[in-house]
Amino acid sequence: MAGLCEGGNEPPGSLKATSEEHRTSSQQERNLKKYKDIDFGTNLLELLHQTRRWLIVVSRSTAGKVKCDPLDWDKTNSDKHGSYLLVMGAGQVTEQMERLQCLAAWNPRAQFVVVVTSDTDTNLRNVAKYVFNELWGYKVVNVVLLFKSIKERDSDKFPVDIYTWFPYTKPSGNCGHINDVIVLDSCESSTRERLRSNVNLFPEKIPNNMKGCPLRIATGHVPPFVIFKGFKEYSLNFSTVDGLDIRMLQEIITVLNLSIALRQKLDPHPWGFRLGNGTWIGLCGDLAYNRTDMVVDKWVNNLIDHLMFEDSHCYYVDKLTWFVQKSSLYPRWLSLFRIFEPAAWLCCFIAIPIAAALMRFFARGMHKIFGGSSESYENFVNSFCDSWATIMGISLARLPRNQPLRLFFLSWLMYSISMNTVIQAFLTSFLTDPGRKYQIDDIPALKVSKYVFSYEQFFEQFFDEELLKTLQPKHYCMNPIDCLTYIIDKGNASTLTTRASFSYALVNDFKNQTTSIHPFSKDMFQFPLVMLFQKGSPILESFNKIISRLVEGGFPQKFMNDVTKTRFEIHETVTLEDLVDDYIPLAMLHFQAPFALLLFGYVLGSVTQRISDVADQPPASVQHCDVLNLRPYFPHSDAFWAAGEHTGVP
């Protein structure tokens, strides 16, 4: 039973009872000498425990105390009380509860022992029902009431009856409504130190089978977690809704045998918050003013909701990241040249003349020693052409004859086969998919790109001032679908949304068009999703047990995949083309690189031929010379000129 304490400040009129004993060093030394022959560890533990005792504060309630703000967070202490002992009159329940709620360690699930002081002849069962009903308003369930027994009220033996109730078990309770109280046990008349039945005073009050008790649930339309298939403000089933949260609820409600009263809320941001005057709106307002028992709606665990309400165990982690359009494709005619880096291409081309020089060396210098004539390889041009033909996979007209040349040619052949295989493999892949240019994939690159930042204004509560200054220019959108549509239409824009929303929109809202959106490889935030309950909700622990089992079995991810109609979790760049398993037939569009290279060869060959023709033409002075005018200078007979032999070379 934990004592009541409030930050170390006792109210006026309080009595501080403590057994704290400050021992001097001399006292500890005497104790050590006294027990020096006994186990040292046992003595040390005993002395450590004696240096500090529990602090007990006994106080009376303060009438007219202003109700505390549950959002006043005590950062110095995160402990929770385990039990309470209250001595009060039947009409002081509200005062005591309001006071206890002001404590940072307030715990409505603790064990309560309430001693009710009443000297009247009022029916104790009615008094007990009233007290239990008041405590139920503060979600206090594990409670027993102690009354002086009516049978021996005037006796000096002062027997005590112990009352309790069960909110969901008839005949004591019916779905949280009190019908009757139960005398759980009583003290013996002879001594007040023993109970007659010696039963457990705090049995389990929340059954595993709720027998159809109603559960009020409020939610909003936030795909893919809650999807409105049709709007009906109030319904008694899940026929008009779907989504991850709904499917989780269906499993839990089936196990607990609960019935539901579902309330749908049409609002782009249905979660709500507290206004400046202290009023709560949205789904938070429904919880704060007891209009619903719980809410589900892609609820992100946060400090304010944690202090004001109670959250379940995390059942799914959504990831918030930036999305941009994919970078543009490389031109297909560059496919052939992108197989290697420029340095690799340079090394490949340099290796050919080096190989030709070595072939010429082995053909010239080694045939006298090892025999075998390879005259064709003694010519550098022939060796160069054979080296080029080998690496291209073309057969040779002349084979090497001497042994050193053959060994070198074998090594060159292995190199050529390897290079040729690599080139063909990469060329085939580049022909079908030429690849994309530099892709923006982090915040620094996004800042430099001068993109428009498009996101929901709701997310700004998670940004610091420095980040907000850098998000310029910006554009606010209403929901993830609007944000993704904006960057598709504009192009040079980015948006911030969750991966789950992106995968759902990709398969459902953009299924009739090819999208080209790239999510960053690193997430900006991770959102642990929870279900939100009223403070002290008695069914929270039952929900947490089932949620833990569902998470262990991987059901949340399965539900998400079923809702988004995907077979895998989307982590990287995904488009509708990526979801197709069919082969892509090669068309003329894919062969831009080979035809570009062929055209380049045609042009190069034509230019070379033209240069060769020009180089082989004789000088102009010789070309226009009239050989008949040279007759007087040649000592030949007239018969020579008459025979026409002058038509030859002059």
C-alpha cells in the first residue's frame, strides 16, 4: 500500500509519520563489529536497507481545491502508485479522487482499500453502491470497501465487512452498470487480524468474455488505416469501414466478445486538440467528455495524448519520408557507352595496342629460338587487327605458330572472352532499361534543388524552427493524395507523407496511370501507432494482451498488405511498371545505341574514304599535261608516235 505524497509538499494539517532513521558512522561500525562472524553480504544488505525507510504521508482532503491540469507533466518522477488506503465518509469520494488525480504517480488501476466512516443507520449496501458508482466514474475497479458490520455495530468487538463488485459479471454488474454489491469477506469477531474466508481481496474484475457488452468507438477517414466505404454516422458493425485499424479491432472484439457502437467522423484531420480556452475538439474531445470509450484513426503516440488519455501497445510503425519524382532516363543511344566508366574504357582500348606490340615482339624475336614462323604477326598493323578481332569475338585468318606467341594469345583470348561477356550482359540490360540520371535522395540535395516543398500543415508540429526556415518555397495540401498529385503534375516538387499512405495511393488512386515517384531511402520520422482510450480504461490491459499476440504473429503487416493490395512492403522506388512480371519485348526504340554506333561507323568510313581519295589524286600540273607537246624532246622515231605507244606513262 503506497502512501500519498505530492512532490514533497505536505498540505496544511497533514501528519507526517515516518520511520526514517539516520545512523551515524559510529553506529554502523558497532553493527559491523557485532556481526563480524556472520556472512558479510547479509549484514551489508541489512545495513543498506536500514539507511532508508519508506516515507508515509497521512493527510486529509482539502475542500474547494482547484482541479489539476493532467497536462502538467512531472519530469522528475515516472513512478506509479501500486495501492491506496483511503479513510473517508461516503460523501468525500469526489474530493479524494480529485486530489489523487493531481499526483504525478496517480494510478487508477492500483489496489484501493477504502474505509468508509458512517455512524448513521443508512443501508450499507446502498452506501457501498453509491461509493462504487462514484469510483467507477474515475475508472477505479480494483477496490474494496470496509464497513463496520451492521449485526454488531454496538459491539466492542468492532467486526468489519468487506464489500466489492464486478462491473462485467452478473448479478453484481452489467456492462459497467452496478446492480448489487457483494460481501467478499469479513473479520472474525474474536480478532480483527484474520479474515473468515481468507479469499483474494482483489480478484480479476475484467473477464476474458465480455458477453456482448457494447464498446463505443469513434474514428475518421484516414486511408489505409481507416477507410470509409460508405458514411453512416452511427452504426453497430464494421460494414461501412475497412483498413488496418478496423481489421485489428475486428480481431480483438471477436476474441473479447464485445459489441460495438461505431461513430464515423468526416474531417480531413479528425484527431483534434485542445483549444486555448481548455476545450478539447475532434476525437480527443469525444474521449475527454466521455462521448466514446476509445478512438482508432492512425493515432500516433505523443506526449500530450499520453498525459491526457491512455494509449495501447504499439501495433504498427509507419514511416514518414520525402517523396520526389524520379529523375529522367538516360538517352538510349548512350547505353553502349555507359557499360564502363571512362577510365575503364581507356584501359580497355590501351590494352589492344599493347597486346599488338607484344604479339609482334614474340613473333619476331622468339621464332628463331622456339621455331614456328608467324610472319603475319611481325607486322604491327596485322597484330593490332587480330587483337581487336579477338576481343570482338571474330575468327582470325592467321593463327600463331611459335609457342611463346601461342601462350600469350591464349591469355589474351581468355581476357577477350571475359570482356566480351561483360559487355554483352550489360549491353542487354542497358538496352531494356537505360537507367536514370542522378536521383535526389536526401535533404541536403533537396534543399539545393530549389524544389517546392508540399506537405500537410499538420506535420509542422514535428519540425524545428531551423527546418521550417529551409522549407521554402512551400505548398500546403489537404491530404496525401493531393500532395502526391501535386508533385506528379508540377514535377519539380517534393512532398512529405508516410510510406503506408503512398503504397495505398499508388495501387488505388493512381492505378490507371503510370506514376514515377521516388521515396527517400532514409525515413525522416517513424510513427508508432496506438489505440487511444480514456484515462484508466479497464479494458486496456485486455486489448494490450491481444495486440501483443497479433503483433507477434505478424498480422498487422498482413492486414496492411491486404488493404493496399501489395505483396511486399514498399521501401524503395516503386512504380506500376515495377509491379509487372511480364517480359518486355524489344522494339526499335531499344536499339538506339547499336544503330547510333552503326551510323557513326558509316560516317567515319565515308569520311575516311573521301580523305583517301583526295590523298591519292596526282598533282594538278601533271594531271593537265599534254603529252603530245613533249614529242620534240624525245629521240624516238615517228613510228613510235604513230603506233600509239605514247598513250602509256610519258
